[in-house]
Amino acid sequence: MGKVVLVTGVARQLGGRFVRRIQRDPGVERVVGVDAVTPGHRLGGADFVRADIRQPAIARVLAEHDVDTVVHLDVTGTPLGSGGRTAVKETNVIGTMQLLGACQKSPTVRRLVVKSSTSVYGSASRDPAVFTETTPPKSLPSGGFAKDAVEVEGYVRGFARRRPDVAVCVLRFANILGPHADSPLADYFSLPVMPTVLGYDPRLQFVHEDDVVDVLRIACHEPRRGTLNSGTFNIAGDGVLLLSQCSRRLGRPTAPVLLPAVTWVGSALRTVGITDFSPEQIRLLTHGRVVSTVQMRETLGFEPAYTTAETFADFARSCGPGLLPPETLARAVDKVAALPSAGGATPPSAG
């Protein structure tokens, strides 16, 4: 008998991609996709069960399919369909509680993989230059998806203590980007003009959605020789980008705002549809966040195919040209630099 893998959140692009990929792995007998919404994309040969993980019925799904591996991807910062922030929080927190309760009672579950976020570290002016998996945050996130992720990880740690026989893997992803990215930060980068905090240029890390699928596969299976896929791991591409570099590569102008006005900016962005642009997101765009990926390589044995810069470049290609295309901007800068008043070369004198 091969593995029976249950995946939550399959109505989203990332969940659908992972379901289609994992069922091609040798040793996987059946994949069961669960979501409260019917997917608009194909799931290959996977069985789809329309169920809300916030309801106790999820325990019956685990029992009926003899599930041994659970991949919890339904932890997100953006609603699906017409739901708002309240529905997102209920799915993230209450849904995780119900799912873990069902896993705790299930005698067949042997492996649990949970999608989390590096946002659990928060963003503050006193933060260390680089966070490791054991670095405590200077200030816990106070709202939005970041706070949801902190609560979710707390419930997962409690589950791991109650079921030590289950291998638990928590993957803290940096900001996920790619052609099909679905996140508040991707929505922010898609704005025609990007508001920024005056006087700040934060460092950011990204992970490509292709690498997300690959590392989830590693977490689902038995660890390879010399590796361990139980525990908590930061997942990010190599390198960092400054927010100013991101705006130039997108060709989108920025609108610097004084720090006291960031609350108003967040409210305005929520008005245009970026539902989780909470104070925590604004802090990220003020102070930034960088995490260490040593454990991802040395313990988990995963090497991302994309660096942070390559991930952002792939995302930028899917966004289309901005108001200030990078090529046009570069030519304008070259022309200004060549002017005599700007220190450029002066034409030879007639005499």
C-alpha cells in the first residue's frame, strides 16, 4: 500500500499545483484534495472532497480515506471569492484547530506538513540582521496573517507534544512569488504606484512557487539519507532585494509617505482590495526581514532552483510593464548623467 495524502486548500493555484505534482510520485497511491470551494482548475486523478475544515466533518474524511499524510496548505492571507478578513482568520485558526483535532484522533495519520510563514518573526527596528529558526521575535505580530501564523504554529506544537508518533514538518516560507502568486505582497507589487515609508528601504526575500511545490514534496516523504524533514525550517531563495530595487525592476514609481501616516495608507490599500494589508505588512515594508536558510540546506537537504532576484524577475514578467519601464528609465538616467551640468562629458571647443 502506498501513501494516501490529504491536501487542504486545493481550490487555490498553489494547492492545485501541488496536488497534480504529488500524485506523480512513486509510492503515492491516492491523493485527496479538500476545500470549501470547488476548484476552478483540474486536480488530475486526485479525489476532491468539498468540505470545510472549520467543521468537525473533516475527521470523517480522514477516516474514510485512511489518510496517513496530511499537507495543510489552507493557511493564507487572502480570501478566496467573496470572503473577507474574518473568513480568512476563521479558516486559518479555527480550521487548523479542527484539522489537528481530527489528526490527533486518527490512528492512520503518520506525517503532518504545515505551510507557515517567516512573518511569525515580525518586523521591528531592533530585529537582528538575520533570523534563524530559533530566534525569538522582538515583538510578536499584533494582527493580520502574521498573527494567524503565530497561532497556527502554537497549535501545531501542541499537537506534536500530544502525538509524538507523528512526524511534523513546519515550513516557514518567505514571501511567495511567481506568475500565479496570490498574496497581499503580490497585490501590492501590482499597484500602478507603490506607497513606501519615507526614509526606509527594507530588505526583502522571496521564494518561487515552483520551489514551494518541490520542498513540500520533500516534506511529504520519508527523509532521504543524511537528511531530516521533521521540525521547523525557513524556506527562501538566496540573496535579498531592497524595496527600491523591486520598484525599479517593475517599472513602478513609488510614493513615499511619512511614517505617522502608514495607518491611513493601510486603510486605503484595504479599500482597493488588498484585504490583509495590515500594520504587520506595513512594518515589513518599513523594516524588512531576512532569514537564515542554513537548516533548509544542511538538515532538510533542499536547494531552491530560484534565487530571490530570479524569483522576482519571473514575477515581474507576469505583471506587465509599469508606468516607468526599466529600459526607458535607464535611458533617461543615462541622458541626464551625460549632461554637462550633471558632470557628463563636455563637447570639444570649436577653437
